[in-house]
Amino acid sequence: MSTEPLTSEAILDAAEAALRRFGPAKTSVVDVARALEVSHGSVYRHFPSKAALREAVTARWLERVSAPLEDVVTRPGPASRRLRDWVALLAATKQAIARDEPELFETFHQIATGSREVAAVHVDHLADQAARIVADGIAAGEFTDGDPAVLGRAVLQATARFHHPALSREWADPATTTADLDAVLTLILHGLTRPE
């Protein structure tokens, strides 16, 4: 048995490693506990169920996706440039994970599909980030008036083909995908831009 204090982060690290190794169907709390050299009861003291542990791992993974996007939201510059960069980074991040770590991507997609609440929180967070950029554009007179929350969510939905895991088969040809995303973003920004 390990003499190190058991932390939630250590458990999440071990759970992610087990998911990579065994996949979501075969990974158990016992596998996680074994990797940490603790009893499965010790894991349950931090996470009351296997489902709670999976949701926490998924939430942490989704946070890794959305955290770098915050830098784009808060940086200075025109809202149109930031919105374009934000969507492009979101798409590039998810597509890179799908391409470079397909098993892990599929594992998290399966878990997120089963954890609708965790996925909904992630989508709401992304929609809020887009809405904040749109709000900046409206305040600066760059974008036409509208409800930033509605417009931010619309941007997210309109670009789903490029970042939603359920549509990952659409990402087979990176060159075509990039060109298509650029065309969609040009159309979206044209619709948002205040007429002169």
C-alpha cells in the first residue's frame, strides 16, 4: 500500500491512465485503486461511485479543452478576429486529439455521451465564451445589436461540424475541413458585422 496521501487529482490521473489502457467498458474502480496501491474503498471516499469518478475525469478533460480558449476570449483586439481564432482553436484542439489519440478521444466521447450533465456544462461554458466575444463586438460597435448569449450559442451550433465529437468522421481531410471552417466563419462574421 502507498504511504502518500491520496488526493482527488492522483485518483483522476490514475483513472485517466486506466481509461487509456482498458477503455471505458473495462475500466473499474479496482483498476484505479490497484494503480494507486490503495483499496477501492479509498477511491470511493473521494468519489462515491464509478459514475462520479468517470464524470470527474471527463469534466477535467473538457476543462483542458476549454481553458486555452479563455486566453482568446480575454485578449485585446477586434472581436471578429478573436471569434475567428476562438472557433479555429476549439476545432483544432478537438481534431488534434481525435487524430493523435483516437482511443482516448473515443473513450471520452463515450463517457461524455453517458454524462449528459457534464457535457451540457461544457457546452454552456463554450457558449458563454463565444457570447463574451460577441458582447465585446457589440459594445465596440463592430457587431450588430443582438443578445450575446443567443448569438454566442448560435456561433457554437453553426460550427459544430468542426468540433463536436459526434461529427468527428467529418474531419478526415484536414485541408478540406480547414477551408470549410474558414468559409463558415466568413459567413458568420458577415452576418454579425454591423453594416456601415
